[in-house]
Amino acid sequence: MKGLFSKFATTAAVGMALVSATYAADVVKIGVQAPITGQYANEGQSIDYGVKLIAEQYNAKGGILGKKIEVVSCDDEGTAQKAAICARRLVNEGVIAVIGSYTTGATEAAQTTYFRNKVLQTSDGTGDSLTKHKYWTFFRNSFQNSAQAEFTADYFVNVKKYQRIAIMSDYSSYSTGLADAVVSELKKLNANIIAVEKIKAGAQNYTATLTKLKSLNPDVIYYAGYYNEGGLLRAQQLQLKIDADYVGGDSNDNPDFIKLAGDSAVGSILVNFPTPEFLPYDTAKKFLADYRAKYNQEPASIWALMNVDGMLAILHAMEELKTEDTKKISDFLHTLVDFPGITGPVSFREDGERVNTKFNVYQIQDDKTYKIIY
Amino acid sequence: MDIFLQQLINGLTIGSLYALVALGYTMVYGVMKLINFAHGDLVAFSAFVGLTIYTQIFGEGVTSIVAVVTVFSFTAALIAMVGVLLERLAYRPLRTAPRLSAVVSALGAGLVIQNAVMLIWGPNMRVFPSNLLPSTVYEFGGVVFTFTQVMILGLSSILMVALYIFINRTKIGTAIRAVAIDQDAARLMGINVNRIIMIIFIIGSALGAVAGLFLGIYYRGITFDMGWQYGLNAFVAAIMGGIGNIPGAMVGGLILGLFNAMISGYISSQWAEAFTFILLIAILIFRPTGILGEKVAEKV
């Protein structure tokens, strides 16, 4: 009986090894680590959809380096704990590059695992800390919080001339990072910050904190967090009749912000990279048209497109170099200049930082559309 | 002063929602000595059910008393049925098993409900239409409150008073109290214990359903995993008030909401949670059975 079992086990093991060996030779595996469920689900799904769309388009043209692209998705739910599990899983699957994740926190938790296993990673996370380790595997496809903070502070002080500024954030590493950066930039410009408050993401009830702000009479409330809280903050701000501008940082830019705030969304101001519909590039128009045709919806925001740009740059490097060696790809990407991406030219610096910072300020109009005001 | 009053209203609104959810925990604990960890997920489930009933029967954009009454009563009835089902499938087979098995079963049932909600309605956040209740805003000398808040405070007070009278003044209420004290003795007195437990689950789940609907209407955004957070807060409220004690759950919920609002408003929102748990620890040190909890000799 024992002999039979071990024979069976050996056959199975050999069989599996054979299958995985032939499998590995035929495909190039690209991982997606994104919050496909949970609070940031629509952002995560857009990243997943975008990557799968590009993979499909490549495969239709014969794949890359003569191999099919296989996308392996892992849902990190936007949390660090799940991100660490995803990182191990994707490494074990044998991916050569990982696209994502959406939040800085989840990206940071997975970063080191990818670096140790020589797996490339490209993320839209904007927290400054993501590039501080100088991992050669990491490429940021968006921009740094500090760049956005500088722009925001300048806009507040020199354009809007706000006199009483209230800053809010949640506890995530992205959000506190952005809020701290904005505060320090504002201090450089001698702006009058009357309050810095933190709220707990997901708590939904922010009336207590907002009532406190009301007593301080701010003329602007800046929120450096995500759209779920942003939409509710805006709605509760108007419900409490706090007469101040609402300015949201980049992660407020999501259709759910408008859905949550309802009619209160009108008049709120968002600072971000150009949103998809404002991208002037032909590549962007084509990608959006393909995306609509395949999924019958719009990508949630610019972030999915940024991640797709990271993926396109990696695929471009593979084609140029005709290699799957991640170190060589990384060296190539570090000197990449003006690769025509969907969100504009893609160039990377030596530390994996994307070179470009072009921000816009949008105001939400009566018909819930965006208008560029700065 | 008006800032203080505003914080009072903020705190009372969220506090009465905690209280409604806490009642579900405390009633089940009182009778079965079981922490029903699936209760929070049932609350989230009810928000989704309510949203679907509203959009399917009335369509978005309808504000009418008929719609409000239908949505609340249908959802409460449906969730009550789910609660009864939960007890039959997940708890009754384990009634004589060690208490830990029942707690694990409760956690599992919670996960099943949560994932069922995710599979039915998807992982994305869903948004309640803003006009189920009129969006009237009242203002009295700097203090602002909405019609929804009035509804939340009004309806939850009515429900809690009604429950209190039901438990203390009716025959079934007396039976519930008897079962809570001693199940075997109650059975010997001719009380159908299974029926009493079913009634407990019907009432607890229906109250949770009302809370879930209000959460959806007040905050608009609902996600499949929101139950855990509200469940945990309500659970803390139930313990503060004295778990197993019905007025205790109401007091605990209101204290939790008010305390949170005051700390956020006067000290810092960053400290709200820390102070809440300091309060919980302090209450448990000085009154181990909670604010209104009765002394029970068998507790260690």
C-alpha cells in the first residue's frame, strides 16, 4: 500500500514538474497586485482590467518575445497584510513583473519581497517613502507626494490667497505623507494653517471633527486622503453648513466621490494629474476606446492608466532588449526617456521615479463634470 | 455653546445607531451566552437588501412615506428571517457544545454572510440615493441637524422604549427573562425555549436591519465589509452597558457615540479611539459587569 502511494506521488510530482516546466517556457507571466475588492475596489478593478486589455492586445499580435503574456491577478484589498501575502504568491507563480498596487501602504508592504526575488514592480503609489530604499526593481509610474504638495501650497497661497487653511488626512502612509508635505510647503510660504486633523478611514462619521473645524472658521478644508472619505467629508461639511472651499488631493479623483457627495459634490475642487478624458494623446484616446469597447465602462480614474504605462514601459524594454532578465530591463528603464505612454511621455530617473509633474485643478460643475480651473 | 450642542447631536445620532446594533448582541448573549459575531454582517446585509428593495420597487428619486415604510418593513422582515435561519443552521446544532465552538461558528457565519453580500452585490461600494428621506436641514441658532438625524433619533428611541416595555410588561417578555436566567428551569415551567430563542433572533435582527438602513441613508456609501466595524463598535457598547442587559446596551451605545464625538471635538479625533477604550477599561475595572450589568455570581 505504501509502495503504491509513493509511486503515485512520484508520478504526480514528475507530471506536475513537467507541466510547469513546459508552461513556464511558453508564457511570460505578469502579475497584478491591486485592491480588487474592498474600499478601493473600483480602482483595483480598473488596474486589473487595464493590464488584461494590454496583455490581450499583445497576445493578438503574437505575444512578446514569441511568448504569450499570462496575467496573474492577486487581490490585496488595499491592506498591507494582504499585500505581503500577494507578494509571496506572485513570486511563487514566477511573474517577471508586478503591476500595482494602488495604495502606497500596500505597495510598500510588498516592495521588499519583489526586490529580493528580482521581480520588477511598477506602482502608482505617490508616497515619497516608496523610492527611499532605492530598490532597482521599483518604478513609480505616477508622481511624488512632495511634488503635488508644492503645487498645492503654491495654488493655495498665490492663486486662491486662502487666509485660514484646515488640513485633514487619514492614517494611511499615503495620506499622512501628503498632508505632512502640504503642511511643510505651506509653512515655507508663511501660510496660516489653523488646524491639522486626522480621521479614521472607513469610520464614515466625521461630523465631530468637522464641527470642531467649523468653530475655527476655515476658508478652505484640504483633504489629503481617498475618495470614500472625501465624498462623505464634503457631504457632511455642507450638511453642517461650513462655509469653506473643499479641496481634495489626487486620490479624491474617482467617480465614487461624486456619487457619495451627491449634490454636495458641486463646487468641490480637486488637484490631480490630468484625468483620462483630458489626456490629449492619441495613445490615450485609443486605449480608452478599446477599454470602453471591451468592458463597457470607463476606467475609474487616471491611476489605472498610469499603471498601464508602467506595464507598457516594461514590455517595451523587453522587446528592445530581447530579454526576460529583470536586471537588464531595469537598467534600460532607468535611462528610458520620453517613451510615448498613455498618460504622456514616460521617463524614469535613476531612483525609479517618473520624471514629469503636470498638475491641474478641477472644479466639479452643476452637471457633475470636471472643469479645469487652473 | 452651540458647538457643544452640535457635538451632542452628532454623538447622539451615531450613538443611537450603535445602541440599536448593540441590542442584537446583548439580547442573544443574555439568553444564549453566545457572542453573535455574525450580527455586524447582518447589519451590512440589511443595507444592501434595503437598497435593492428601494431601487427595484420604487426606483431612485422617489420620496414618499409609502416607500420609506415599505423599505423598512420589508428589510426588517427579511433580515429577521435570515436571523432565524442563522440560529437554526449555525447555533442550534451547537447549543450543547462547548461555548468556543459556538463562537467559532458565529465568526464563520459572519464570513459566509459577508462573502454572500460580496458575490451578490459585488465588491464595489454601492451608494444609497440621497432622496429616500427628504434632505431638509433645520437650523436653530448655529446648531444644524437634518431630517434624517431626527428620524434616526426618533425611530430608535421609539423602538428602544417599545422593546423595554415588551420585555418587562408582556408575557413573552417575562418568558424571555426567565430563559435568560435559567434555561432548564424555564423549560420545566413549560416555556418553549426554542421559540423564545427564535423570537430573540427575530427582534435582534430586525433592530439591526433598521440600523443598517439608517447607516446607508445617513452615510450613503455601503460596502460589503462595513459590518465588521459597526459590529465591533456596537459590541463595545454592549459590553460597556453590561452585556446581557437590554437598557445597558442602549446606555452603552449612547455613551460610546457621545464620548467619541466629544473627544474628537474637544481633544483630537486622533485620540478618540484610544480614549474610548480607556473608558471601556475603566468601566470594566470599577464595574466588571458593565454600567448597568447585574452582579452574577458564576462569572469569574
